[in-house]
Amino acid sequence: MDAARAQELTDEELDAYILTRLKSLGVDLGVLPEDEPDAPADRRRVLMGARRFLRSTPQAILAWEPDPQAVTPVLYPASQGRAVRERDRG
């Protein structure tokens, strides 16, 4: 989806697109309150920010598709550290 196409969509259509993309990544906005001014994040504000992003973002970013087979980086690869040390000992 490009920014011009995003401009043509209604907020409801764009929300459906956003929710589908997030769901494919395992993100569930259903756990957020619908509209809670005191909450750090709510569904209304997250969707509003995502719509603004899609309507103003360069094509190169919009064209990105996640690779479902990509290996996620490990922040703390402690379990892999032992194997590396044993391999280095020879």
C-alpha cells in the first residue's frame, strides 16, 4: 500500500488493514482499552498513529513485508554461549 492509496481509504478501511497486518505479526490490540485518556496507550490512539504513519510514509517503508521464516535476533543468547565456548575449547 502506498501513501496515495492510504489517502483514498476511509479510517475504517485503514483500521482493518492495520489490524490485519498487526495480527499477522502476532500483535493483538484487543488487550488495550478502547479509549482511555489515562492509559499509556489505547486502541484509538494506536490506530490513529498508525493511520497517520501510513498516510505520510515513503513507499520504501510501506512496501516492507515481514519474512515469516526470518530468525528473530536473540537479545540474551545465554543458552548459545555455552555451545560456543565448548566449540572453542576444541
